[in-house]
Amino acid sequence: MESFTDRKLRVGVIFGGRSGEHEISLLSARSVLGVLDPQRYEVTQIGITPAGTWVIGKNVLEALEKRHISQLSMAALLPDPTWHGLYIVRKTKRGTQLKLLADLDVIFPVLHGTFGEDGTLQGLLDMAGVAYVGAGVVGSAVGMDKGVFTQVMQANNIPTMETMVVLRCELSERLGMILSAAEEMTAYPMFTKPANLGSSVGVTKCRNRSDLLEGLVEAARYDRRILIQRGLNAREIEVSVLGNNSPQASVPGEVVPSREFYSYEAKYIDNASQLLIPAPIPEATTALAQQLAVKAFKAIDCQGMARVDFLLDRDNGELYLNELNTIPGFTSISMYPKLWEACGLPYPRLVDRLIELALERQADIQKTERHYVR
């Protein structure tokens, strides 16, 4: 039987996607592709356009960056483990034909947001029977939906901010009641955000009712579920988690945003935000953040990796878990790899380790019996 020691490991890196975070995914993918050792890996680039089309070919990442995809070919991964591999889709006069392009050992999703980080892609990969980096369906879906995630954290006695969830359709049906309920929940400022998105897309800081109304409308552009959350005079603390059944937490880091909060512009546009590693916080707070990060990771059955974000109240030192990202940013300025680098795990080795964890997880899944014999 062929083993991975006899040849290069065949890795498919998926990036782009039908999400408001498409451009961030391309930035992350460029960093990941840049450190995959060609002596160890046979890499296939798999792009997903903003319209949702899977594409392969020469220099897929560059083609998506420049939006020149006419020379690329359509591709498909079938949800059938007996048709294992990535296929080229060709349309002929006789119909659509599939041709095997690559039989992949593992897939590294570098997708942020909807249709990549929310469990949908993970469900397809599970059905296809292929190993992949990161959390499974449950961990991905719960980690992505900030409303459900907050409820799970509360059920596990993990401190979170006061939060309420409203539906987009309710904005036209009972807007006045929503505004009043939010004001009863907490004083201004508040934050509004899409429940299922990241990179601070659609997030608004609301200082009054007019801001709150505008924030709800903005968040509703990106999701049918909208969060309203208490604002806090806080420092932003982040912890990276790595592992499967026995996850480990990194040293915490602190984000000092260049703007009033860590917005999309502060993260990716003006290059003026600071990352303090390790975070200048008391040892007891460090230990608590690491403990809660691992606890949250396990609570949602996360695997592989996650970046766990906290808010540290400047006034009383209380620590609140804000969210958990199952596919954190992997750009050269991203906190997730930087925190592990500070722990002695450099970026290339981190990527290697994530691939190892994906194969380890798949081997565990294959122990599960799929047929019941009486």
C-alpha cells in the first residue's frame, strides 16, 4: 500500500469564495502558498470566484486577484467518496464531461466567511471523504454564527457580552420594538454586526438610536441574522489555539487598532494597527484567557485551529470572550501565525502541523462504522 512517505503529499489549497471576505481570503492564500515546501507537497490551487464557480489552471491566485479568469477551467469536487479527487469540468456538444485532474490527500481551506468557514464546504468535504484542515461541520457552523456561539458560551459559563439577535425580516415588521429592546438591554454605545461574517465587515459602532438604525440596515446587507451587542471600553486580546483532541493555547496578543475599533480598514487598509506580542497583561489574565480559549474550542467541537478573541474591560479588568474564528487570517500581518511564532512555532512549520492534524483527524473519522450489522 502506498504511503505518504513514498511520495509528495497532494495538497489542494482552496481560496476566494462567495463571501464579503473574498479579498482577504486571497491575501491569506498567498501567504500559505508561499510557505508550502515543494519538496514535501504537490500543490493544486483551487479558486472559487465571487459568483461561486470553482476554477483551476495556471496561476489561479493571480488570476483571481486580477479578475482575469477567462483562461481558467471550471472544476468540481463530487460529494461521492468513490469519485475521489478534483475534476475538470468540460462542456462539449455531447454534454458535460468530467476529467480527473488530481487525487488529493488533503485540502487546506483558506476561505473566510460564508460558504467556506461556516460548515458548508466542510460538509461537502466530509461527503467526499477527503481530509481537510480545520474544524468540521459543527465547529465551523457554531463558530461562524456569533448568536449561536454566544449561547453555547453562556451554557458553558464562559463570560460574554450582553447580546441579542434579530432577523432581517423583523426590521420591517417591528423595528420600533427592536430598538426599544436593545436600549433596555444596555446603554449606548452598542455594536451591530452580521451574525455570519468576519473581518469586521458590516460592523458598526452605534452611539445613539440613529446610529443603531443605520447599523442594523448595514448588517442586514450581509446576513439574515443580526447581532446587537453591548459596547465596552475594552482592550482587544487574542489567543491562538492549535490541536485536535488535546488543543494547546498560545501566548495572548493585544491588538491596538489604528481606529476607534478594529474595523476592516484598521485590519487591512491603513497598516497602522499594532500587534503587541505577548500582550502586556497580568499573568493571571493570561492564564485565564488561555484556559477560556481552550474551553471554548472544545465546547463547539473545534479541531485544527482557531483564533479566540477577548475583550478586556479597561475599567474593571473583567475578561469577556467575544468570538472564535475557525479559519483565522493567515496573511503576513495576521495574529494567528504571529502568536505561534512567538511560541517557537514558525509559519512554515505551523502550516505543516495543521496538515498533520487534518490527516490525524481523518484517520480518526475512518474508524467510525457506517453500517449497522445486527
